[in-house]
Amino acid sequence: LHLTQIALKRKPDWPKRVARAEELAERYSWEREVLRFYSRVLELQGELYEKARAASESATLDQNLRTVLDFSAAAKDLLRMIAVVERHGPAAMAEAAAEMKSSGAAKSEQLLRACAAGETLSPVEYFLALTVLQPYAERISYASAASNTDSGRGLCPVCDGKPLVSVLRPEGDGAKRWLLCSFCLMEWEFRRILCPYCGEQDNDKLPLFKPAVDTSAISVHACTTCRRYLKAIDTTVDGHAVPMVDEVAAGPLDMWGVGEGFQKLQPNLLGF
Ligand SMILES: [Zn+2]
Ligand SMILES: [Zn+2]
């Protein structure tokens, strides 16, 4: 008898992500335009997720998630994402996106496959491809029996994606750490005193910085050995936090981290 161990998987809730982006846009004037734009992107991603969910009640995953995505369906969605960027995105990005409209299905599919394979893309190509693929990837990683328990690896156990953000969630009397995958959006368990990049385990070398800005639940979790950092979102401080959205809203912490000589382990969708 073989049982796959699975920690609690968080149900994908796209409407909640949209609402959080809108809420934070009201709260943080410094990221208002970016968050309003992101809320429109999340809205379309939610539609794509529902479509992917309707297409497959369950998902089996006996191959690498990055090779089994429905690239031809996603290629058609790329045009819709381009339209969102043209309409709501920053001017330079909108211009670059508009140039991709005439790409054609074969080229669009090629771009999506390149993104899934982790190839280097231009910032706007990366943004478009990743935002379109995330809902498909999340559908499979959520619906499949893929394990998300702590293996001590700093890469997503389902798709080998790098972590975007560290999340503390209440557990018993304390909190447990999870890492959010930048590609398939699944959270996996990860011990607190361990650098996901270089494996450092010395607590003194893994400082948590809380710069004095209005984001009390968010800090910079750095490693002084490899000089990498991730933002950490503490949901025991703010239970309404939605990690992938709050991460984008806390842009000033990236400026602070980079100013201190740290490099972000994985830039977000917007390249920060
Ligand atoms: Zn993943
Ligand atoms: Zn490290």
C-alpha cells in the first residue's frame, strides 16, 4: 500500500485575490496603479482557472507538471491577457504587449512552452506567459495528489519552481512556515530555520528585517551567507493577507533589501 503524504492544500480563491488587490490599492498610495492593474490581471486569471477546472474534474500527475499544461488552450488566452495589459498596464509594458498581438497561435504556444521550461524571456513576455500559465498550473497542482510536505528542498515539490514568498500560518500555539511557488502557486511546508537557496541553517545568519513602513505583517527574510532574500508574510499578524498580492504591494521592502546588498531569490511577475 502506497500513500502519498499531503499537507493541507490551500483552495485557490481568485475572487479573494482580486478583492485583496483592490483593497490594498486603496490602502497603499505608493503602489496604487500597479495594484489596480494587478487586480484586472487576477480577474482574468480567475476566469482562466474556472475554465481549466471545468475542463478537468480531477488531475493526475505522473509527469512533470510543466510538460502537461494545455499549451494550445493557453495560447488562445494570451491575446486576452495582452488586451488587459494594453488597457490597464503601465505605458511601456502596454506598448511592448501590443507588438505581440500579431504573433499567431504557433508562436504564442512556443512562448508559453519557453516560459514553462524556465527559459529567459523579455520582461513583458515573461509577464504575459506566466500570468496565463499560472491558473492552468495551479489547477493541476491543486487537483492532483502531488505532495507538498517538507522535504527540505527549496524548490516546489510539484513543478520545481522557485519560491516567491515565505508565508507564516498559524499552527497550534505558534506558526508554521510555507513557501509559495512562483509558477504553480502551491504552498509547500518548509522549516523556518533553513535558507531555501543555499541551505544555511544557522539562525544568526538568517535575520528577519522589519523596515519601518506600514506593512507590519511583512518582513524581509534574508540569508547573510548567500545574500538572497524573500519577503515573509505573517498571517498570524494579518489574517486577511493574500501572500501573492501582499507581496506585490510591499514593493518598498524590495528597494530596502536591494539597498542593503541583498538579491531577491525570485522576482515577482512585475520583475521586482
Ligand atoms: Zn510549483
Ligand atoms: Zn542562503
